[in-house]
Amino acid sequence: MEGEINSHCCDRGLRNIPVCGGQGRGASLSLPACQADFMRGAVLAPGGRTILAMQSTAEKETLSRIVPFLKEGAGVTLHRGDVHYVVTEYGIAYLHGKNIPERAMELIAIAHPKFRPWLIEEAKKRNLIYKDQAFIAGKGGEYPEELETSRRTKEGFEIRLRPVKISDEPLLKELFYSLSEDSMHRRFISLRRDMPHERLQQFVVIDYTKEIIILAVIPHEEQEKIVGVGQYYIQETSHTAEVAFAVRDDYHNKGIGTELLTYLTYLGKRQGLLGFTAEVLLENRPMIHLFEKMGFDIQRKVSEGVYELKMMFR
């Protein structure tokens, strides 16, 4: 089985079993010979979803099963419109209803890490993704799945906390454009409201050894919806990190900010940090209150309407 990064698939007889399920009927398995009919049947079934499960590599990890394009003469056994989910040992890509660049980034994100730089470059050559699409190879760019966790806030709201992925750009774009003018100003201390691709890349393409961005997500129409984002960037000389976060306006007062900061604090301590720094507008009392209730040893300095905070862990 090979899958193009624009979502067409070709069954070359390799050993994989696509998995499909219909609502209320459990899950069923299909063999390659009936794959196309089975997947199309799942698409047409009430509540049906198609799930293509495969290993990311073949031939002892010398070949990637996610490829830039199918080889000449290869038959397309699964059309991109028939595939809702693709699953490998590196994650789940939800493809239904997404455009070509979004599909490409979703699939590259679940390819074997050693093939991702090659897939990025090949996708650029074929104009499937942005020409300036950034990528971090090696350990720093590997998604830290072990940091995924679930939380229930004191207000009883269920959220999932996970690191940002390179394929999260559309979701983060939706989050930032959902923020009110006041929330954007408080987060970035700037009147700028646009979030083009060049700016969004700074949030989704990160070196996980130097920076952490944690998303608070909830289920939404078979996908995820980002309701909050928190991050810190390590300042190696001081063994501290600059921290910042934002929560969707319609999800304020649900304890999301508290959970984000609590988890970032835990991760910071685990990395050996001594504390956080932050710049906060004087008018942003909710943020100041949140930092104060965390029990940090806080030093304040005021400059041009902004608190410069140094918050040491206890």
C-alpha cells in the first residue's frame, strides 16, 4: 500500500488491512481485493467512516509508504474522496473535507520521521504546500507524543492538552481569528490582527527541545477545536522561559488558562527551569491574577504600560 500526500492510494499487495466502521455496527475489516468497494460502501453507509491503517514504512524501514506521488502506471485503488482517516504508528490524519495543502501536511506529520524532510521538499517542488514551508529535522522536530494528556478543570470542563503539530496551522489560524480585538492586543501587545502563513509557522514549526506550545483542544465535528494555547520559550542563560497564552473569548471562565499554566509549569520544572518571565499589559488584571494564584515568587517592573514579570518557582 502506498498513499500520496494528496491522498490517493494504491494497493500494491503489501500486507496492510484497511479498517472501516459504520455507526452503531462496530468495526469491520476488508482485505485488499475488495478494498475499493468496501471503502466506498463505508462512505455511503449512514454514519460510516473510512479508516486506512498502515505502517509508515516497508522493506525494513527503507521505503516510505507515504509518498509524494504514485509511480507511473500505478492504479489508484482509493480516491482521495473515499478516505476519511489515515492511521500510522505516528498518529492519525483526518483528511475529509480538507484542501490539498492541508492533506499533504496531515500525511507528512504521520510519516516516519526520517522521511519527513524528503516529503516536505518533494511537496514544495510540486506546489502542494507553501514554497517557504519550514521544517525542523532531527530530534528537535519530533512530536513529543508522551506530553499528551487530558484534564478536567475545576469548573468541570473536559479538555485535552497536547503539543502543537506541524499540521495544526489551519486550526491555529481559526483560533487567532476568533479572538476579540482586546484578546489579541493582550496576547501580542500589538494592534496587528492578521495571521498570515509566515506568522503562523512560528507557532507550528518549533524545536521541541527549546520551546513548548501546548494546545487545549475539544472534539468538534469529527475534528479538534483549539480553545486555548500556551507556550514558553527557554532562555538558556537564565534557566527561565518566557511564557504566554490565550483562550478563546467564548471559553473564558472555564478554568482553561489555569490548566494550561499549571501544565506548562510542570513541564518547565521537569526541564530544570527555575521560573518564567512574561510581559503583561497593566490593564490585563485576569492574567496578573492567574500568575499570582499560582504561587510564584513574583518580581514586577513597569515600563510603558507593561508589567515585566519575573516569576520564580517555589
